[in-house]
Amino acid sequence: MGRRITFRAESGERLTTALTARVPGLSRSGASRLVAGKNARVDGVRVSSDVRLAGGETVDAFVPDSLVQAAPSVRVVYADDDVVVADKPAGVESERALPALLAGRYGELYPVHRLDTNTTGLIVLARNEGAKSELERAFRAREIKKVYVATVVGRLPAESGAMHGWLVKDEARGVVKAYDAPVAGGLEAVTEYVRLSYADGLTEVELHPLTGRTHQLRVQLAHLGCPILGDGKYGDFAENRRRGVTRQRLRAVGLTLGNMGGPLAGLSGKTFHTELTNEGQE
């Protein structure tokens, strides 16, 4: 048994990434087995390898039930007629899989920002076009503030401070590199931090990003010499293995809406919180 899905591909994504994003409960290894079993077609052509999609192709796939795990539950912190604020579990892609998991309760939802798949915590989704437009405006104007908590390897150099640099994304490799001075193609990134505790070679740190760049917190902390524990891309791989941690210990614990207009005017200044830890982190 299983089900068939059809969707339009986005530019630059791998086929397995596209499948896991659109099928809640389908892991990357499950998607790889699906593709290897020749259960997917791209523009009508059956494929058996993890091809990179140019964007616009029609992907048609049969997803066997045996490859899909039970979808994780999603705790909703707040909901009204315009927005839903959810506590995203680890392993759930935020722009397609998360709305799909919540669709049964809230209907169609519109993502306006994202968290990395293995980052947990608060994310706000719009329930209509008016709310979507206002949230997008507020994010562009940096009127929405987010607070994260991370566990990092090593000891931060100060009780509090700011990480200030320029980030360059390598689109082909899907990685970001940090520089201390302006560089061609670099985007300025600023994150304030407060050291919460230090024990057993690990620091708990509160993070306040003032900009919203791809992988900003993970890259800046690694550049500082204190990578996030469990980070499989920018982390200390030997330390991750030694401690048996396979998912990055990064969690969005606070979200504050600034000066909102239109249908969201009543939410101006509203702050949402969630627990510092959850069961889905590891």
C-alpha cells in the first residue's frame, strides 16, 4: 500500500530533499530507497538516482507506506483567524512539511520564514494572504525578533557580546562561510549572545540574531570556535560522535511581533515563548 504524490519542483533542490519536504514522516534514507526503487518520475521519465532539479519539473512518485514513519505531533502555541504559532519538532522541514502536518487542523497555511530542518522551536505561519503580506513586511523591516538557545562545544570568550561578520553562501555545495571583513558577495550578519552556563566542556548560550541570513547562527558560532553540538555541517564531528549527538542543539524559544499593521495590528508587541528543551531535539 502507499500513495501517489505529484508536485512542481523548485530550483536547485535534490529529488530526495523535495520528497522529504512534501511527505511528512519520510526520512532522507526512505526517500533514497524510494528513488533507488524507481518509484519516482521527473517530467514523465523514471529516475533511479538523486538528481538535482532545475525547477519547474513535474515530479510524480509512489510512496510505499513502509517507507513512511508516523508523522510527529506538532504543538501549537497560539492560533487565531490570521496566524498559527507552532513549536516545530526536529526533522520536519518548515516551509512544506510543517504546513502539511497542520493542514488538517487549520487548512492551508503560508510559511513566511523558516527554521533549519533539525532546528526546533517557534515558527509563525499565516492563515490568509493579508496576514502573509503583513508578516513578510515585518520580517523585511526586522520588526519580528527571535530568541534562540544553543548548546555549543567549548567556552564562549565572554559573558556576553556580539558576533559581527559577512556570510557568503556557496549555492553549489549548500554551505555558508563567514568572514570578519566585508567580502565580495558577502551579506552582513550580526548576532548578540549571552552565556547562560558552562559545564563539561559545553556552553549554553542565548542568541539574539539581528539579521536573518542562511545558517547564520550555526556558521557564526563555528567561526567563533564554538560550534553547535550535533551540527552535522559546521560542527565538531569528533565531539558529536563522542557524545552520541546527531542533531544540532539549537532551539527557537522566543518570538516577538513588533509594530504590526492591517489584520495583525492587535498582535503588536505580542511575545510567544516555548520550553527551552523538547523531546524532539535528540
